[in-house]
Amino acid sequence: MDVLYFAWVRERIGLPRETVETDAGTVAGLVDELRAREDRYAAAFADISALRVAVDQELSDFDASLDGVREVAFFPPMTGG
């Protein structure tokens, strides 16, 4: 699946996107796998309460299933106005 990173998440990881093979069943499981990769991922995902996630371009929760998912995007909360 494609994993996209935006704003400071991208800056900490150093990539805008990557293709990831995962055995995770949920977004939270994917985050755990990413954190375990290297320090830069651990830093980016240290506080997931400061992150939002979209699954196949729809806002979602970290307990969302990854079954059949093609894209997951991580980004900080946005304000409008």
C-alpha cells in the first residue's frame, strides 16, 4: 500500500510517500510497524494524538481496518478559516 506523509510528519521521516508491505490489520498496527523501523519513524509517530489519518482519502480512526486499503495518509490536524 502507499503511505503518504504530510507537513512535519514528512519532515521527520524525510519522505513524502512510500510503498509499504504490512501484516498489520489496522492503522494502529501499521503505525507500530513503522515506529519499529528506525528512530525517524519513532519520532514522527511518538504522539499519535497529534496526528490525523486518512484511509483511501477518507478521514478515519487509528482503529480502522486495512483490509483492501490502497492508501494511508498521515498529517497533523488542520484548522480552517
